[in-house]
Amino acid sequence: MKRIHRFTPGMMAAALVMGLGGCAGMSAQDRSTAIGAGVGAVGGAVVTGGSAAGTIGGAAVGGIIGHEIKK
């Protein structure tokens, strides 16, 4: 169990770097859509108490709003 706790911060940092590297070739509109979807998912989860439907709905609405803002 201690081994997992020792490697977790390094694995999280590697995942973060790889995830951010995947956004390098995105257009401004694509980035805005992804950010909107992420914020919407978090907002939907918070408002509905963590329900899957609220999270998915929030992501969909946030993605659409983010896409339309950068047109």
C-alpha cells in the first residue's frame, strides 16, 4: 500500500503533462469547447449532487456554450 502512495504524485503529474500536451494543436474554438465541457461537467455534478445525468448534461451544455462563444 505504501508503494502506491509513493508513486501516485508522479503518475498524476505525468498524466497532467500528457493531457495538456494533447491540447497543443487545438484551435481557439476547440479549446473553448473543451473548457466549457469541463466546467459544465463540474457544475452539473455539483448542482445535482454528483448524479451522472447532471454531469453529462452539464458537460453537453457547457460544450455547446463554449463552442458558440468562440465563433
